[in-house]
Amino acid sequence: MSDIITIELTPDPDLPEYPEHDKLEAVVEQSQAIGEFLDVFLPSKNIHFGRPSAFEGGGLNPIHINIQELLAEFFDIDRDKLEKEKEAMLDEIRRLNDVHPEGHSA
């Protein structure tokens, strides 16, 4: 008979929060699958996006669609906030390395 040990983790109130990364983590598998699909499907079917030309009979003016930007918009991820959180994470890692430098050579 084996004993089951349950450990309940609670968030550390002293650690910074990264809400945009939390949102991204919640949808990363969906976002990755959709992004890969669009990246392969659109060019393979020769699908292009465009806006109607301002000139009569002008057809469409091609536009470039950034898949990462579309996915971020679809999943309500603010890419600027995400970048700021990444910088905050790096700052936190640097701070922790300064506080606990053991194991690191200068």
C-alpha cells in the first residue's frame, strides 16, 4: 500500500504577477494550433488578403496579415503589456541572482 502525499501550493504574495502571461498560458495550445494552420494553409491555397482599391475597377490592394498580431487580438493578449512583463521577469531574475549569487561565477 502506498501513501499519497498531497501538496497544496498557494501563490506567494511577494512574487510579482504577470496577467498577460497568465492569459497567454491559458490559450497557448489553441493559439499555436491556429497559427500553424494559418501559416501552412493560407500560402498553400494561394489565399491573400486585400482591401478594396479606392479606384473604380481597381480590385484589391494586397495587405500583409501578421498572424501573431491576429492571434493576440483574437485571444485578447496585449503584446505591449506582454513585453513589459518579460522585462519585469528579467529584472526579477537579475534581482534574485544578486540576492542569492551562490552557484554563479563572476
